[in-house]
Amino acid sequence: MKTICIVLASFVLVSNVYSQKDDQNVVVPLIGQKAPAFTAETTQGELNFPKDWSKSWKILFSHPADFTPVCTSEILELAALKNELKDINVQFAVLSTDNLERHKFWVESMQEIDYKDYGKQVIDFPLIADPGCQVSRKYGMIHPESGSTKDVRGVFIIDPKNNIRSIFFYPKETGRNLEEIKRTVLALQKYDHDEVFTPANWDPGEDVIVPYLQYSPAYNAEKAKEKNGDVYEVAWYLYMKKDQAVASGTQK
């Protein structure tokens, strides 16, 4: 009996050591890199991510556990915003480190909540089951210092070419701003379509920044006007223009 206990203790110790090594090797994928691929069970069936949505913009939201109050508020806000995201060609999935059955109970419970007088929301987007944290590790969300899943609070915005374009991490105490995440997608789409940058606190329809080549003030002014037409100078290294969609009377 003593021998069996020693063997079991040794097994647990070795397993913990290998688990800690795995966590120490976790790396957050960087902006510009391909989104790590995975196949997982979800509340909407099997998802091959990001391949299944390769023609769309994609957002991967992640949560440390089900039935957590901050995460619940975020998912209800996401449910209220889902049609607006669909209108700008965004597909999204929500990951949580609990199992699929618990996800289903959570969804059923959330669909009975009337949050902020939005009315009861239908949560028909996929909640990914990640009880073994394989996906969380692929996306660098298991922190070796914490020893728990409490830091699985990332948001990854991925373009139609499956490149990571933006990353957010939030502490468990602070709810995510879904409007800011949507605004970031719109800004990235604006850059891809019009080759313009967006300034601080930009909202769709506001003036945008003309990219410049920093050789000399005269060169920048010449190239900005040559490439973008009607621009105005804020500083020799900062040129702006009206949003094309607004100037033409059509909002993209």
C-alpha cells in the first residue's frame, strides 16, 4: 500500500512539473501572425477555427469560467450587438474553460435574463468548450504565475486572411467595452479599404489620417495631396482628410 501511494504521489508530481513547463512555454500570438488553428466542440456544433469563417472578420472572446458575473454581462451585451457585427462581416465565438454541458446550462440561464431592459436575448453564437485549456494555451492565455484560468480574458480580432490584427486583454474585475471592439474592427476595415489611418478616439465618419513618408515636410505635403487629393495639414508630420464615405454621401 505504501508503495502504491509513493508511485501515485510521484505521478502527480511529474504531471504537475510537465503542466508547469507547458504553461511556461505559452506565448501570446502576435499582431500580424496567423491565428492559431483549432477544432473544438461548441454549443453550436463542431467549429474548425478560423477556417470555417475564412471569408469573414473573426473575433475570439475568451472567459475563465461559466456563470461568472462580469463574463455574463459581456455575453449579454454581445448578444445585443450581434446583428451589428454581422452587418460588418464579423463572425465571433466565445471560449470558456468549462465543459460543453456546463456551457449549455449557462446559455439557458442567460437567455432568461432581461439585462438593461434589452429584453431576453437569443445566444445562438458558439461557446467553445476548453476544459483542458488547449485552445487557451495556443492563444497564450494561461499565465504560469497565476496558477489558474482567471487570466483567460483575451480578445483576438482576425481578418479574412486569418491574420491577427488586434489583441485585447482585460482583468477579471473589468468588463470589456464591446463598442470599442467593434470600433477597432471598423478602423481596421477602413485602413484595408481606403489606406488611411484613424486618429485617437476616432468614430466612423470622422476625419482620418493620411499616411506619410517621413523624408521632408515638402515631400510629405506633395505626396499626401498627390495620393489622397484634398487634405489639410495639422503639422508637417500629420495630414488629415475627410472620410471618403462621408464626403461622397455614402457610408461604407
